[in-house]
Amino acid sequence: MPRDRSYFPATFILVGCMAIGAVASGAYAEANLENGELKAKGCLNCHAEDAFAASEADALAADISAILAGEKPHMPISQKLSEQDVADIAAYLVSAGSAPDADTPANLANGERRGRSCLGCHAIDNFATYKADGLAAYIRAILAGETGHMRIPATLSDEDITDVAAWLVAENSAPGG
């Protein structure tokens, strides 16, 4: 009597998918966290170290690659990064713990008064991954015309910029913010 081989196609498909999954995740399993930490320093000038802790490394690597390819809006990244560098950075950022933020003390009431206009275009959670000092540096770059951001029709002192950045970041860490 011949053997029943009706299970063969399903078994073959299941084993094939498992193999593809293992290959697809292999680059991240082999990530070099020390290289990731070194290469992520530029990211951490603006973004909080623990901002990506809830992310998946492969999704974050895809986002970084899209930024590098100009397919996703972001402040330009001047570093030349290989695919392995991107995998290392993503793995490091996902695994990074919370680091203290040494932001400059700010006047949050002034920040809200001067920065409320940002919310005319941006959702408050657009600033969720920023540290105040990094966001302030980005606002300064916008005002200097160094980014692709539309012109901000405001005159902001350096103190105002510090206050606005601190307020936008604080609103994201406040309950319901």
C-alpha cells in the first residue's frame, strides 16, 4: 500500500518559511552592538537613547535605510553607512537602556507660548523621540536654512529655542501628552 504523502506540500512550505525567516533575521542576530553604539552617536545628538527601545531592529533598520535613501523625511545624515552599519545601529538603539538627559534648564511656559505654532503643522508626538538639546539644535538648523524644512515665520532668541524644544519634549513625557 502506497504511503500517504498529502502532508508533504504543507510541511515543505512550513520548513521553507522558517528557513527564510532565519535568513532574514540573521543580519540582526549577528549585529555588532559596539559598532552600533559608535555609529549611533550622530543619532543620539537629537534622539533619546531609549527612544527606540520598543522598536523591532529590522523595522528600525528599514527606517534608517529609507532615510539614507531620501525616501523618508529626516534631517540629513552625513555619515556613510553600510548595510551592516545600519543593522548594528538598529540593534544597538533597540537594545539601549535609558540614559540620563542633561538638557539645559528651560522656561516651559515661555516654550509653550513661543512653540504652540509648531503644532499648526506637526503633531505633538512628532517630537517624542527627541531630547530637548537635540531638538533645539534642529530648530536652530531650520532657522539657519540648513534643512529642507519650510521657513519658520518667527523670530526666536536662543533662549526661546531652548524653551520651545524643552516644552515640546516635556509635552510628550507628560501624562496624556
